[in-house]
Amino acid sequence: MEFVPFLWGVIAATFVVVVVFLVRALVEIRKTMVTAREFLTQLNAQLVPALRETQEVLADLKVTTAGVASRVEDVESAMAAIGDTGRNISRINRAVGEVADFLFRVSLLSTGVKAAGRYVVDKISRRRR
């Protein structure tokens, strides 16, 4: 029976080793929990203002989008007016070109009539002499 006290000694030593490791593990777990709690507190403290700012930005974005949407009709009418102006300028250019062509032809005809008139006057004045 000398073996039984030795066995109890081994069991006690094993129990002491397990308790030491268990105590160390529990201390580390406690430190980890304290650190995790501090991290979550800091995260919560930083996350709430960030969420508020995000909500404010989204509200501003909604207002801006509504403002832009309300001006779409104005932009469309301005673009239509620009298109009309371009078409009117094109018509004016065409009319000015036709008038310039007409004036050129009148000038050419007038020059031709003057030359023909001088020729006729020269012929008549030569016959009389």
C-alpha cells in the first residue's frame, strides 16, 4: 500500500499544476475581457458620432438631389432654347448668304449694264462723227 500515498501525491501535484495553469488562463481571459470592454467602449464612442455625421451627409445629399431634380425642367427648357437659337442663327445665316449672293449678282449685272451702256454710247458717238 505504499503505492497509494505516492498516487495521491501524483494526483495532488497534477491538481496543483492544473490549478496553476487554470488560474493563469483565467487571469489572461480576464485581461482580454477588460481590453475587449475598453475597445467596445471606444468603438461605441467613435461610432455614434460617425453615424450621426453619415446621417447628416445623407440628409444633405437628399436636399441636394431634390434641388437638382427640381431644376431639370429649367435645364431642359434652356437646352431647348439654345437649340431654337441655333436653328434661328442657321436661318439668319442662310438669309444673309442669299442676300449677299443677290447683291453680288446685282453688282455684277450693274457692272455689265454700265459696260454695255458705255459701249453703246461709244458706238453712237462714233457714228455721229
